[in-house]
Amino acid sequence: MGSLLTNTASMVALSTLRNINSNLADVQNQISTGLRVSNARDNAAVYAISSVMNSDVRGFEAIGSSLALGSSTVAVARGASEQVNELLQEIKGSIVAAQEDNVDRTKIQEDISRLRDQIVSIVDAAQFNGLNLVKGDTNVDILASLDRDSQQNVTSSSIAITRFDLTTNSGTFVTDTETTSEITKAALTDNGADGTLTAAATTYTIEFTDGGDSNTVAAGDVFTVVVGEGDDQFTATFTAADGDYDNDSMTPDTAAPVSVVLQGLVDSFNNNSTDAGLTAAVDSGNIVITNATNFNDYAIDITSAGGDDDTIAAASGAGDTLRSRAESLTLSSETAINSGDAFRVTIGAENFDYVAKNGDTASQVLTGLQSAINTGLNDGVISNIAVELTLPTDSEAVGTLKLASTTGDQTVALAQRDNGIIGGGLELLKDIDVSTETSATSALNVIEDLIQTAIDGAAQFGSAQRRIDIQSDFIIDLTDSLKAGIGSLVDADLEQASAQLQSLQVQQQLGIQALSIANQNPQTLLSLFR
């Protein structure tokens, strides 16, 4: 049926042409933007997923920049640590040279001071964008990743970089009793004069006893004095001969032969002594052993073989021990040392402190106190004090710092606190002095610990930089994977779009022709009325 009012063919052609034009517009948009889904209207679900992934990509690109900045910062710290280690090696060479007697220690000390100043300069300059990882001990967090769970909750994760202090700043012993508490890790053992370094040599007297008329010394009777223990032990022995000690009264100072026995034992003692400061002499019919050295206690065992009764006995020396003149500060390697534990040795009116750092052991604490005291000696703050350090070993877990007065008496005390202000990792570097033989020997022990500190710092920063670089490579790969995933969701297939474009363009032309034909139908109806 033909109608002037309703042109069905035209309506169908027009609808078809509209669909073709819509599809053609979509294909042309894909070609111009390169995207199959460019907005939420195209595909809401895909648009939502791709938008979230795009935000993650932008976040990871920012993280990549953060990691690059962090890697550069750590690299500066690592380079500084390595350079400090090289300078400390040079200082060690100078210290070794100072062990010789025929060198100018003053010149060597000047060289050490210049190298020390250079280390300070390097540490101060080792910053990147204002951040210095070789000063202080707080952590620095470097943003490393964004983590999204199945519930779309996002959390950030960081790589913690621990600063490694290579400054020469001194630790501070805090004395505020309201905020500190005593710790009980070190002990001060006195030398018989409580809390006093005495300059007087200590003695031990051996007396011959009166055993009665029947007690005589016969030929072959053996008198023995055993001194010391372990590897340091030695024995003085005298074997009596006929007539050496033949008075029945056993009074040592009445008969001339007594002197033969006493002197024979004294001669044996002095000939066998392993310590030049330990001597024996006859004094008023007794044998007096004198300890003129600073640091050693000697166990003494006195025996005799022969006669009816004991013929010798110890008349003085508590516990059969000849005590040293030194106060001994002991610290066990088995005792945990916490960061901030502070130790103070007071000699006279002067205080000498060391505050333990993270990871310190008994050896570091004792070495630090020794260095502080030696600095006081070198600077003239104290004088006439001798210092000896014995560090803990595998066979002996207790380390000892011994102090003695060479002239005059000095008081000595030990204090401990648990909240000291920690000094720099190279704190002891400023105290190194080789101007004397004693200080040069001490410096050799100190420099070894300082070199190890610098090595530990370089190793720590090297490990951290390696971790950052690995994470940076992962972030780059992850970002590329996310971009590829987003592309597979929203990017247009240009080969397919090109084919569709040509097809739709042909369809559009045909649609236009079909619509034109449909619009001619009313003209055909008019011809019927002519």
C-alpha cells in the first residue's frame, strides 16, 4: 500500500543510515584517539578498571623518581664511607710507623691530624639534596611501592635506610638522677686501698717460724715459693745443704747459716721471675717480695719438704696473694651492652666517659674508656697515671681496664647510667695520639675498631643501594606490565578499525542512495493522478 503520509521505506533507510553513521563515528573516534574505550560511555566497566590501573601507573612512576633519589643519596653515603675507610687505612699506616723508637712522633701526629680533619670534611659534605646519611642514627624511609589488595585498599611500603654515624662527636654522660637509673654491668675492684690508686709498691713477707728445738733443717730439705698462675707462673726453689741451717732454736736472724738459706731462696726467686717489677730480698731475717709493677696480682704458694714441722709460713698478704697497685675495671663479654649505656671513670676530680653505641661490645666500651683516659693524659688534664687494657678473648670472657698511679695517690670511682647521649661512630678518632710510646700502642688498638666501623658503614650502604636498585628495576618492569595491560583493555585495534572504516564508508554511501530512492516513492504516487 502506498501512502503520502507514511513513507516506510524512507524510515527504514533513514534508521539504517543513522546506525551506519554512528558506527562510523565510533570507528573514526578510535582512529583519531587510538582508544577503543576513551570514556565511561564506551564501556563503563573497562573504563573503571583502566582508570584505577592508570592511577597506579602514575603512582609507580612517582615511586621510580623517589627510588632514583634514594639510590643517589645512599650512593653518596657509600662513597663517603669508602673514602673514610681509605683515610683510616692511611692513619693506621702512620700509627704503625709510630711504634718505632727512632721516628719523629710529632710529625706523624701532625699527619694524622690532617687526615682526621679531611675525614671530618668528607662526612660533613656527604649529603644529597640536604640529606646526610653518615650523620646521626635515625632511620630514613624511601617510598618503594604501592600495594593494592582485593578490597581496593591501598597501602604504601618503604625501604628503611639506617643512618651510620661516622662523625667524631663525643658521647654525653647524663647525670640527671630523676630520669636515669644505675646499670650494673661493670665492676671496679680496688687494690686494697678502697677507691684509691696508690703509688706505694705492695709487699709480701715470708717468715721462718720457730718450730722448737727438735725442728731442724737438714741437708736435702726443699723450700719452694710458687708465684702466679697459668703461663705466668714461676717457681723459686732452694734445697738445703749440710750446715745451712743448723741452729736448734730455728731463730732465723741469730745464726749466720740462716742467711745462706734465705739468700739462696731469694736468688732463685729473682733469677726465675718473669716480671721485672717483681723482686725478692732478705730483710731482718725474712724474705720480702715486692711488687713494683702497676697491674699484676700474684698468687703465692709457699711449701717446704723436710723437718719435723712446717718451717716457713706467710706472715702477710691476704689469701696468699701479692696484690697489684692497680684499680681494675672489669666488664664481661657475655654481658649485653645496650645503646646509650654510659660509663664514667673518675680519677681525682676529672671524669672520663664513654657512651655505648648500637652494637657495641665489652671491648668497645673498655677501649673507649681507655682512649678517653689517654686523651686526658696527653692533654695534661691528669698526670702520673698508667693504663693497661686486656680485652676479652675466646678463653677469657672478662675484659679489664687497669689504672695505677706512678707518683702519689689518686682516688678513683666508677659510675654508670642507662640513657647517655650517643657519640659518633668515629668518636675515638679525635683522641688518637702517637706522641708517646704508650699512646701509640693504644692508638693501634683504637684504629682497628675505627676501620671496622667505616667498613661496616660502607657495607650497610652498599647493601641498601643494591636493594633500592633492585626495587627500581622491578618498578620499571611492573609499570611496563601495567601499561601493557591497560593497552589491551582500552587501545583500539587499528587494523580492524581501518577495515571497519572502509566498510562503513561503503555502507554509508549505499545508505544514502537507498534513502534517496525511498524518498522518490511519493513522486511515483503523483504520476497515478495525472
